[in-house]
Amino acid sequence: MESTLESLERIGLLVPSTETPGGYVAIDPDAALYRLFAAEERQVARHKEKLARTRDSIRAIMGDFMNLRAYGRDVIEVETLRSVSQANAFLDDAVSLVKSRECTMHPGGIPPVDLMDDMLLRDSEVMSRGIKVRTLYAQHIAEVPHMGEYLESASQLGMEVRLAAHLPLRMLLFDDSLALLPIDPQDSSQGAFAIRGTELVRSLQSLFDFCWHNATPFEPRSQKSHSEIEITAQEQLIVRMLAAGMKDESIARQLGVSARTLSRTIAAFLDRLGVETRFQAALKVAELGVLNTPATPLSPQPGS
């Protein structure tokens, strides 16, 4: 009985009274429920207020924690180059700014022969500045004649070349801070990502180094030895005049031959040297030391 009275008192349906025989006065149920709901609302309000203070404290802690995590973190910047021309323009700027090292990886795609001279000129300019250049090509690319000749000429300039049966993607790395990766590894025409950030570029460098150590050093194709390549007096003069920057028309006049004959003579000379472009021929002739020997006098020949 006492426990029942205490329960009714607790929920507000009874209140103690000394004026009644039972010691309690009954409260109207509607009034009692109103007081119960009011008490619950006050409790909910206190809970919401406490929750809001807790949320503010957590936000403050999270803000401090995020600032702590960001402290000393390397910033990664990614620039999207949406076209081949945009990527090439960016590449030209990157090459001009490289300071110590350039590493490139070429899994596929064979440049046309008319780009070989431009590629060799660029390589020559880079390495003349003391830049260390290492390049990886897929084995099948080196088996294309004009690419094999390009790699041989680039090797003579000082480029380190290795070949691999498979390479994961096209990648260009400049020093420790810049990388160029294709947007679509299967289609380079989709453009490229230019990535700046030391931490990420170092990770990409590790990938390159792994592929490099598992690749095979490029070996030039077997050709005639230097002593077996004979250069005629006429060809020596042509080489010297080309080296002096003379145009084909002027050279033909100096030799007393037609422009067509000169063109055939130069083509046959390139074929005998085993190269396809004049720039490659210049490298080969320099290696043979032709320009270091006195020119052999040559009497003008009748035109043909």
C-alpha cells in the first residue's frame, strides 16, 4: 500500500496533506499530466543545451586536430591539360626549367620519322646543360628502324636508354617536383595531368626506378665499323658546307651539280651511314671525326 501511494505521489497524482485522514490529497489527472509533460520538456531542453555544448567542444577539437594534421604536409597540385597541344606546350616549358634530372617512360606510340630531328635537338639541348636523362621504351618500339636509329643517336649524345617487354603507362618526371601522366593511359590524345608535389613525385620516381632496374640496357644495332665507312671527297665537302649552314641550292652551285643530283647524293650518303635524317648523319660524321680532318680539294663536276 505504501509503495502504491509513493508511486502516485511521484507522478503527481497525490500530494501529502495533514488535513485529510489518509494523509494525501488527490490531484486532477489533467493537471498532473500537464505537470509531467512540462517536466519532460524541461529535461529535454536541458539535454539539448548539453548536446549543443558538447558539439561545439568537438568542433573546436576537430579544428585543432585538422590544423595539426596539415602542419608539414606537402601540397599536391594537379593541373589538367585537356589536349595534346596543351600538353606539348607545357612539356616544352618543363624541359626548359628542369635542373638536374629527367626520366621518361614510353610504353607505346611510335613518333613519325619527321619528328626525329626535333626530338634529337631537344635531347641535345637538355643534356648540354648537364641534365641526366634516363628513358625507358617498350621493346617493340626500338625494333622500328627509325626509332632504333633515334635511340642510337640519343645514346651517343649521352642519354641512358633501357628497353622493357612491358611498361605500365607513359610517364615523364622532372627533378623531384613535377610529373606528367596521361589522363587516359590507353589514349594519350585525351591529354595529361601535370602533378606538382615532392611526396607524390618521389613515389612515382620509385615506380620508374623499379621498371628501370628490370629493363635491359639498349644495345645499338650492329653496323659497319668506323674504319669500313668510306666518305668521298665530295661528301666531305657537302658535310662541311651543311655544317656551315649553307642551303642545298648554294651547295649544288658550289659543286657544279643540279639540286636533284645533290639530293640523290645526300640520300645515298645517309643510307650508307645507316641513318635517316641529316641530324643523325651529323652526329655520325662527328663521331667519325670527318670534320677534324683537312678537306680534300674537289674539282667542280658537270651538272646532271
